[in-house]
Amino acid sequence: MLRTLFSGARDAVARVLIPDAAATVKKAWSLRLIELAAVTDIILNVVPVVSDFLPWWLTLVLLVGAWIARHLIQNKEPANGDKA
């Protein structure tokens, strides 16, 4: 019952906030890179053994990549919002 309630609420919010949520998620590279940077930072801080294999600056590189994806790549795409 809760699963049905939450999925219905999620669909309703997605329809209200973003008309074409599936296409937006496919193009949201900056969000993916930010999430990957967060996971990398958590792994580097929680699991000390991994810090020998992953460099400390990997989080910074991913965040710079997210900034580039947001400002340079996503701005070239045409706006596909509601034109009502």
C-alpha cells in the first residue's frame, strides 16, 4: 500500500515540477557527476584502504566536470519547457 502511495505521489510531483522528467534525467550530466563526486568523497573518507588507490583530487575533478557540464554543455541545448 505504501509503495503504491509513494509511486503515485512521485509521479504527481514529477508531472507538476518537470513536464518531461525522463528526458531531463537522461540529459542531467552535471547531477550525475555531482552524485559521483559525493560517493567518491564518502568512500575516500570512510574506507581508508581505498585512499591508496583513489587520488584525493578525484572529487575535485568530478566537481569541475559537473560545472563544465552544467555551464557549457547543458546551455547549448534548446529549452523544452511549457510554452503555455
